[in-house]
Amino acid sequence: MAVARKTNEGFWDRIAAKYARQPIADQAAYEHKLEVTQQYLTADTKLFEFGCGTGSTAIIHATKVAHIVAIDVSENMLAIAREKALDANIDNIEFIRSRIEEYDAQPGSFDVVLGMSIIHLLPDRQAALTKIHSLLAPNGAFISSTACLKDSTGFLRPFLWIGRQIGKLPYVSFFSKDEFLDELRDAGFVIEYEWQPGKSKGLFVVARKPS
């Protein structure tokens, strides 16, 4: 796990500037996810985002909530995020370098937890889901979008493994849509909404922590 963590950090630090310049792959799907997410946000919402990257999504949601804590493993990504927030005159986002399993906060600290395009990059998915459940207040929502690579591109597994071993690619895990939904339920969540614009597209899920 320690090797996977170092590989992830180094990879995302190296590509941070390039990543920040890339256009969104599916703008229509992204806007739909933003729209659904904002149905769960109010002016009093305390939002936590892990794997925030260069901060674009957090910045969009910032005007809808009271406060955002946004974490990422890459300091280079976070540096870009802080600059973007400053340029947008956003001052209610706290960007912190951390991974979800290690983030220290009181149980029930957040109303919404956001994890976009990150679940399949976590070395320990079960530990992350347990932590997310703990961080959420009762009736809180975990909103995620993740690639379910086992359903469509399982043949890539050996190539990604080789890339990780030589330090060229981050850790990537393979699981199916059904497996992920079962893992959410096992972690104590109730699935409230799911949407996938295509078999090879990311699975968007809103999972509620029961009150």
C-alpha cells in the first residue's frame, strides 16, 4: 500500500499542470452531476470533498454552501486549486493535503461528502467508505462518480499494473457497478440515486447515511 501511495502522489504531482488545462471529457454529464449535487446543498451545508484535484468542482459549489474542506494527495494539484479559488474570490474552501483514510475530523462533521472520479483510484476502498460514513452527519449524503472498469475495460488491468510498477501510472482498481453498490450498502448507506450515461461512462451515485 505504501508503494501505491507514493506512486499516486508522484504521478498526480507530475501531471498537475497538464491536468488543469484539460477540458472536461463529457460536459453535459458533468453539468448533470453538478445539478443533482446542488439539490443536496444549502447555505448551511458543510461539504467535504476528497480527491479534489485542482479544485474546479469545489469552486463551483462554494457559493451554494457554508464551508468546504477539500483534500487531495497532490500538493501541486492543491497549489493550483488555491490559486483558482483566489482568482474566483472564493474564500470558504480549505484545501488540505491528505488522503481520505487519514483525514482527522470528528464523526458527523459534514452534511455532504463528495468524491468525483476518485473511488477507483483508492488503494483501500472499504476503509475509505467506512471513513466517509463516519464523517457524515445522520441523513447526510455521499455523492460520487466513479469508473467501474470491470464492466467495460477489464482487459486493461495488466497494462495498468505494469504502468504502476514502473512509476508511470497511478494505482487503479477494477470493480463492477454491482460490486460498488453492494459495498456502499455494506458500509451502511442507502442508495438514493444512480445514473450512468453509458456502460463505459462513470457511475454517478447519491448514497444516504440513514438518520
